[in-house]
Amino acid sequence: MEALYLLLPISLVFVLLIGAAFWWAIFSGQFDNTDEAARSILQDDDSTAPRPADEPKPQSQVSDPSGARKE
């Protein structure tokens, strides 16, 4: 029973702090545009520019005709 005298006020303070943080988040615009992050990852252009034909391959990707990699 004596523990309740300590735990109850601490829990009420936590509830008030969480409520204040949630109130601030709502009125500061944190939840105004929740779909933008989801759309931005789908609309991102991940393609890379192709290498010009006259540019040699990097040494690590060059292999001999037998298929074995050169070191």
C-alpha cells in the first residue's frame, strides 16, 4: 500500500507529460502530411546513368575468355 503513495503520483506525472507532448505534436504540425514520406520513397529515381561505351570496365569486373576472374 505504501508503494502506491509513490507510484501513483509518478504515473500521473508521466501521463501528463505524455499528454502534453502529444498535444504539442498535434498543434505544431507533426501529423499534417503523413503520406509525403510514403510517396517520396516510391517516386525516388534510383536509376543510374549508363557508362559510355568507350569507358573500360573496372579491373575487378574484367574476366578472361575462360570465365575465370583475373586477380
